Amino acid sequence: MTTAELVSVFTVDGQGGNPCPIVVDASGMSASEMQDVARRHGHESGFVLPAQSDDFDATFRFFVPNHEMEMCGHATIGALWLLARHGRLPGDTIRISTRSGPVTGFISRDRHGEPSVEITQPAGKTVPLTAGQRDDVLRALAVGPEAIDAVTPCNAVTSRIKTLVPMRSPEALNALDPAIGDVEAVCGRIGSTGLYPFAVIDRKARLFEARQFPRSSGYREDAATGIAAAALAFGLLDYGLVAPDDDEIRILQGRAMGRLSEIRVRIGFAGGRPVGCLLGGNVALMAAPSG
């Protein structure tokens, strides 16, 4: 039986975060065996395989219970954190091949030798929803227009398209209770992989809160979604909610699930234009290895 180690990524004070099974040596596994790991655990799962060219140090694959994903931010961070703890990385800068494209991981260590991980994501793009699409999303979320802020919801993407829905308050955000079938249907209609409603907690401190309702992952809600948070960072930039600089943006998630998480994003600029971002957060080991 292949060994999967369970970590939680984007934790707050060692608690919360998104649970993620990681197989640090999946070189002998088939795709169906990888998906079986995700099904058994009920979470996104990450798998480390040998690099297929000299351009990379490793290949990562990702599965949710229902299908394979091109990219998973928290699984990438969790896998790099585990590999660093096991002493299985070639250095502090790691070149990773994923099905969504190349990702670079950066490892740093605190004075106790504990690793910290950040990974790259490409520059984000946003496309405002039409009035009809906005109303369709609100029906799926089972709220009226009074629940959202004045700015227009949009589809945003770094690695996967997420639909950003600006809620009027954190209370309105955490009161959402959409039906999973409605979320899947509306995401299909608007070309999204998940609804990512968010609210401003402290604009000056660049602190926000969000929830992720995925299109079709095999579960209703995510406790922490790095790829969505990266997309949100560029949405916040376009909305004018953060200044165009590389100061850290913090995004809380998972409060409604009892698994408060914190995702950190830093947007990089060149010549005044955003060129990508770094995505990071804390990781904790959850349990002994399991099959």
C-alpha cells in the first residue's frame, strides 16, 4: 500500500488549514491509484513523481475524489514542506512541472530549522460577469443583490478560473448556505471551477475573508484554497482594494467550517505591472502515515 502523509496547509497557530494527503514518492502509482487515495481521504491529494526533463526537479500531480486537477496550491506547498522535512530536496529553489505549467517553490527555514514554503503563480486576469451571470450566481448562492457589495463579481484566474463575489460584510459571507447542485450548475454555465465569495475585514491591514464552493470536487466547501486566493489577490488589485505593491495580502478562509485558515499572497511587479505572485502559508503534520 502506498504511504500517504497527512498535512494541514494554511494553518493558524497550528490549527485549522486544509487537510491534504501527500505521497512523496508516487513513482510506481497509476492515475487510478492516485485517485483512490483522494477518495479514501476525501481531500485534494498531492503526488510527487520524478522530473521528466532536465528543466525540472520534480513532477507533481493532484487529485480530488472526483477527478484529476491541473494544479493545487495547498498540495504543492504541503508536498514541498514534507520533502524539505525529509531532506529530499536538491536545494532551496525547486522547479516543478504541473499540468497547468511550471511552478517554482522557494524554501526558507526558521532558527529551529523548520521549513517555510512559497510557490509562484502567474499574473492573474479578471473578467467581469454580465448582469445576467451575476444574477445567476446570486441565485446559486441563495442571496439577493443586497448581500453583495457595489462592485461587479468577476471570473479571475491564475491557474484555474474562480468566480469572485464581493459580499457586503463578513457576516453575510459566513451566512451563505448554497446547495451543492446549484453551485455546480452555475459554475458550468459561467465557465468557473468554483465560487469564491469574499469580504473585507480590514482594508488598511490588507486582511480579507473568503469561502470556496467548488464546482465538482466531491465535497461542498474548502477550508483553504490557495489557487483561489491567488486569483482573489489580483481581483483585489483590479477592484482597487489593495495598493499596487508587493506588501502581503492575508486571506482567511474556513471559519464557517470550524477550520480557520490563513493564506498569504504577495504580488510581484515589474515596470509597474503585475507579473505574478508568491503564495504561502503555514503547514502542520496532522497524523501518522496511512495507506
